[in-house]
Amino acid sequence: MSLADRTDEEVVAMVQGGDVDAFGVVVERYEQKLLRYARKFLFGQDDAKDLVQDVFIRAYSNLQSFDAKRRFSPWLYRVAHNEFLNVIKSKKGKETFSLFDIDVLFPHPIARETADERANSREIKDWMEKSLNSLDAKYREPLVLYYFEEMNYQEIADILQIPVSTVGVRLGRGRALLKKNIRPDK
Amino acid sequence: MNEEQDRKNIGGGVLEAIKRGKIRMRPRWHFVLRAVLLITGIALMFLFLFYLISFIFFTMQQAGNWFVPVFGPRGWLVFLRSLPLLLICLSGIFIVVLEVLVKKYSFAYRKPLLYSASAVLLLVLLGGAFMAPMHRGFFRSAQENKLPMMGLFYKNFGPPQRPGEVHRGEVIGRNSDGLQMQDVFGGTSTVVIYPETRLPYGADFETGDTIVVFGQKDESGTIRAFGIREIGDFDLDSGFRRSGKMFPVMK
């Protein structure tokens, strides 16, 4: 079986076993996704490429902490999330990212996306292209992960290390804010 | 074109750095050690909190303040005033630290903070209540100066220091007005029972019963009982029991 036919987890297990070249496959599979994530989440920073490179370096350094029985992509996105968060924190004043949020304190009913909203996902992506910068990082990030990276609630919860119900709350509020920004009259 | 350029830059740069040895993969034992340290930290934090919370329970039970809320609002007021705030604040800080550590696990962070914090709190309270009797032995050893390091701790916080409105003791006799009680200091008090004295668990006191009397003590050692309750399972620990007799040690 060629490397291209192997799953992410199988490829990572090979890297863990010492096959450095296999890490090239990991980079190839995820670099565009992580660049998109960086550009959307950090709203098109010029240094997105450097940041993604740092993400891969950090991922490689910590690869032995990955349990190959679990899914690799949430683990890698978690590494990226931490890296990007450091960038946001280092640029104080430009944007705030609170360490504690009231949303994570109380239980919320898990507001799954309705069929109507799913059908409008193209429209929501368009709104995000136009107005994502206007949102707080805490709403922007789950929206990017859900609509562009096509992660589910559980995976987003694992990446951001927040309750699953909070993911639903932030997605709902993020969509509402986007709608308000795009159509202020409604 | 741009994508191709990105791929060359990022992928090439990372692989080159790895091959040149600029980036090294941390060994697995590093992460195993971190995981073990985290688990150990959590376990130690739990044990420390069990100890601290159980000590709070112990001091309040020994002073008798634990038992007075049953006498109504006045009892609650005394109970709240008697809370060891320093120890409670310290416990609160350690509970926050413990919650931060526990939140590193998916079973904790996937649930709202309220649930995980409540679970941690419930666990330490249950553990504390379960371990409270352990302090009797420590306290006795401290009184006998057999507890070199922790002895001072027990002497400083140890119960009871100043008798206020709450008096613990053992019934040593009955009379027409009420009871005779030997307190934890070895002194004898007369407890006067009035028609309005609150007796939530009845007035069937017998010689040898351990009781808590809630009320003011006058200079003659007579306590006007606002309320009395038996606390059967909680032995007096400021004195020893030998052959069924109590030997007070605080003079």
C-alpha cells in the first residue's frame, strides 16, 4: 500500500516509528487546510505561512503524544489553535481573547443546526467571507472550523477544549451576529 | 500557483529542518512522564483537599458548632460565624487548581464547568466527611506531643479553644431543673432546661450521653439551655476514654 492510500493515523504511526519522509505526506494533506484556518481565524495575516510552518514544527516535536488510535485531524487543529491563540495574545490591544467565558459555565441545550440552516450554508460562508473580521475570535473560530474545515461539534469541542453545548451556542450567536452585520435592517 | 508555492515553502522547509536535526521529536517517555505527573498532581491535590475538608469537619464537630443549625436561625448564625474562613478559603483555592488540572481531560472539558466543578466539590466534600474521624487520632497525638510537625497545626486550630454559646459534654446526672454535664475541659456545668428549650431529638438524655448544649453560661457554670441535642456517634476527643471513664487533658 502506498503512503497516499494510508489513513492519517497510519501515516502518523509511521512517522512516530522514525519515517521522517512520511511527515511530508502529513504536511501535504494539511497545509492548505491550516493556511485557510489561519487566514480566516487570524483574518488574513501576512505571516500565515510562517505560522502554519510553526504548527507543523510543533506537531512534529510533540508527535509522540498523539495516540494513533484516535483521529489525527482534531489533534493537529488543537496544536494550530494553541499556536494561533499565542499570536492573538501576543498582539494585545488588537483583539482580546478571554481565558474564562461564562458560556462554558452553564449547561445549554445543544442547538443542532436546522435543515434550513444547513441548506443555507453556502450563504453563511458568503457572509463569513465578507464580515468574518467583525466577529470576536470566540465566535469566529468555531464558525471557521464548522463551515470551512467541516468539523463536527464534538471535534470542535476537542480542539477548543470547551463543552459540546458551548460549541452550539457560539455557532448560533456567531451566525446571528454575521446576519446582523450583513443585513443590519433585519 | 500560490498553493504550489506554499507547499514548497512549508513542506520543504519543515522536512529540511527535521532532516538537518534542527527539529527533534520529543521522546514518548517525556509525554508519559508529563501524564504521570499530572495524574500524581491531581491525586495529591485530592488527598490534600480530603485532609483539609475533613479537618474543617472535625474542628466544627469537636467544637459542637456543626450541630447547632438544628436550633433554628440563631443556631445558623452561630454556625456561620464559627466557620474557619482561612481553611475554607485555602480549600477554595485548591479546588480551583484541581478543577484546572482536571479540565485537561476530555471527560471534564466536554461538560459545562458547573458540572465538573460540582463533581469535584462533591467528591472532596464526601471524601472529607468520610475522613473526618481520622483526625481524632492525630489530635490525641498532638495533645500528647507525639506529633512533632503537625502538632502545632492541631493545637492552633484544634477544638475547642474558647467556649461560647456552644457547649459539648457528657451527661453525668439529672436533676429537677435539667442536667449535670461534664464538659471537654473537665469542668462540670449545670444545664437548666426551660419549657421553651428546643429539644429537636427529644429530652430522653441518659448518663453517658454526649450532648451539645446551645445557650449562655453564667459565672456559676450554669447554662440556660436554648437548645440541647444528643450527638451520640461523636465522641468527646479533648479527653480520652479509658475503661469507660473520661480523662480530661486540657487544664
